Amino acid sequence: MVVPVSANALDIRLRRPSWDPLPRGLPVRTRVRLAALVGLPLVVFYLSWLFDPVRIGQPELYVLLVCAELLNVVQAVGFWWTCAFERIREPKAPTVPAAVDVLIPRYDEPPEVVELTVAAAARLRGHDVRVWLLDDGDSDEMRALADTYGVGYLRRPVHDHAKAGNINHALTKIDAPYVAIIDCDHVVYPDFLEATLGHFEEDDRLAFVQTPQYYANGNEPGVPGAAWHQQTLFFGAIARGKDGLGATFCCGTNVVFRRAALDETGGFPTHSITEDFELSIALHESGWRTAYLPKVLAAGLGPEDMAAYTTQQLRWARGCLSALPRILRARLPWRLRAQYLLSGLYWLSGWTVLFYMMFPLLRILFGVQPLAHLTAPEFLLHFVPYFLIALSTAALAGAGSYTFTALALAAASFWVFIVASLLTAARRRGSFKVTPKTGANARQPRAVAPALAAIAVLASVSIWGLIHTPDSATYNNASFALFHICVLLTGCWPALRRPQPADSGSASSAEVIRLQAS
């Protein structure tokens, strides 16, 4: 028997999160345009120096360096371009009553997480709200939970194509003109539909309205906090900029679709593990438009530990990288194609981290380097100004929400992006794996083993070089190695520290979400 959560836990007087997708002060588009005015000349200054033929050292290493720098420049310039065109939408209530089917796909998530989602969805305000729990785990406990809250329950005879297949099966059983997708670890706010449905009335070719994925456990130290600060940059400045360029893509949850758009494109693609990303391409290719509403309307759970984080990142990376050929052959306007390519190419950034770590090691061990006739002051003079303005722009655009720990966590996950790209290049089909919703009670060194190996190699080679060849070149390269060690250690530390034991007054992740509505 399922005991309903208390009314206090889901009181409609919701406590809104401290994070606001709209930073105060000078608009982000203005901040970024000013930064670009300074940054673009610095990019030209650095690249013109780098491309001078006299700089070529060891040719193969030089090519790797140029590739890495070009990828970084493309990402930096793409970031400036995206954020400079931000659009800020306001919540818009519908004027014409409309029915909405609210789908909650579930696989093996625990009842205490799913219950909060179902209970919150059952209290959504709207003219005709039909909530459905899509149970791919065939759990009688889930059926009882649906009965307790008076929502629909669907299970399917064949469990193929993971979340996409689950949703597509449900689409054959429902008929409302709008469909909302809520992941089963997200507590949706009562005004979710009131804030989004009105946008469809303004544009009859609007396919969906996407809202932020807010991590209710983002204030926790370690992985949840760092992962959340990564999300704030995307669901803040980047998502608003993509909306301004008409390039918003679906992020899988906290989204409302026009049913006609899903029917026209055949539902969710089943060949990708990031079905939401590829669905967005199909919708844009068919002439549908998309929108992003920068208002937190649901509270979810981010990865609790490093193993969960790497599972999540590997799935996202493989899905987006595998979509690159689809993007290149899609019939899209140039700006949409460029925006999708920017999103996909980000997941190649692990290679740049690997190359940057490799260069000082090769110089110490074999005396070879990508650049010739080079001194550290000369390199820093040309590289550092552009690098600092690029980082500063991210800080300005995120209004301080994008932290060093978020950057370090991404750097320490470089190997995940490399594995994803290799598996994608080998055309190894990926499987959809649900991000675990509970953290481990022990250290997780295996989850960061490649990064720890990189730290060990960097430290060992640096020490060997300082002992055997204590000259200025060795000191310079050992300094670069030390910089990488510090970044990697910061990113790895959440997996190495002993988890804090929960005391009687602390809240679990499920309780964190519950508290969002208390």
C-alpha cells in the first residue's frame, strides 16, 4: 500500500530556487558583445602568431596543437555569437482552454523518487490535465502509486528503444493536443502549464516550449554542485541565446510539445540515445519553430556521485557526437546548422585536454614540441590575453554561477569525451542508461582512474625531468604540468574524499526535492 505524501510537502505555495536564469544588472547580450569587441582582436592576434610558418616545430605535434586551438576558438567565438543574441521570454498563460497529456516515463527509478513526481504532476493547474505514469519496469508498486494519486498508468508489452520507445507507445494511447514530458525525478511546479501553453497561441508552428532543468541538490558539495554549475551556463545564457537564434533544442524533460508536431515527425527517434536532440533536428528540418522559457518550473535531481556523472556525460556525449552526420546532411538554415554543430563539437573537447597535457611531457622526455623558436614569455604574451577574455566571458554570461569546480569537473572527465568519440567513430551502438539517483557511500577512485593516471604520469615525468635536466625549458614545462595536475585533482576530489555520513537532521536527495515544495 502506498501512503500519499503529506499535503505540506506539495503545498502550492512553492519555495522558488535561489538560482534565477535571468541575471540582474546589465543584459548578458550587452556584456558578451562588449567582451567580443575585446576578444575577437585578441583571437586574431594569437592565431596570426600561431600560424606563422616560423612557429612550426615538430610537424605532427604542431598539427595537433592547431586542431586543438581551432576547436577552442570555434567554441569561444560560437559562445560569443550565441549569447549576443539572447531572447528573454516571459511566462504566458493560455487564453483558450486546452487539454494536456503529462507523461512521466519511468524505468527502474525508486518509488520514493517517482512518488514525488507523480504527486506534484497530479496537482498541476490547467483546464484538462491528464497525467500518465509510463512504467517500463512493470512494477505493481508503480501501478498502486498511480492509483493512489488518481493518474493514468501505462505499461507496454515490448520494452524496446528505452525512453523514446516508452513515450512513442504512450502517444498511441493518448489524444490531447499538447504533450508534456516530465522525467520521473523532477517535481513540477503547479503553474508549469499556465506559464508555457500561452506561447503556442502566438505561433501555430511552435513545436515545443523548453524550460530549465534545475537541480534541487545543486547546493550540495562535490559532484552535485559542480554538475549543477555546469548546467547554469547552458540553461542561462546559452539557452537564451539559442532561443534568440531560433535554435532551441529539446532537453528531454520539463518540456511541452504540440502533439501535431510530434505526429508530423513520427514521434521520438529510436535510433539515438539522445532522442530529444535528434527530434529537435527533425522538427527544425520540417519547418517547426521552438522556444525556451527561462523560468524554473520544476526541481530535479542531478548526479549524486562521480560514477553517476560519468554515466550521464557518456550518454550525452555519444548521442550528440553520433548526431553530427545527421546535422551535416540535414536541410537546415546555416545558423541552425551552426548551432547544432557547436553543441555537438563541444564533446570533442576531451581531446584538447589530452593534447595540452601531452605537450609538456613530450618536451621533457624527448625534447620535441609543437612550436619552434619559443620561449614561455612569448607564448604567454600571445595566448593568455585571449584565454582570459574567453574565461571571463563565461563568468560574465553566467553571472558568477559557472565556477572553477565546474570547469575542473569537465577537465577531469576528458577521458569520457574521448571514449565517447572513439565509440562513435567505431559506430558502436550505445545503450540508454538511466543516471543513478542515489550516491555511493564510499570513495570512487575507479570512476576517475584515467584522470588519476594522467596526474601520476604528469607528476612522474615532471620530477624525472627536474632531476635529470634542471634547465629553464624543463621548469617551464613542469609548471604547465603542475597546472594540469591542480585542475585534474580539483575535478577528481569529489570521488576521492570520504562521503559525509548522513545525520538524523540531514535530507536525502529525494527530500531536497520535497523541500522545494514545502
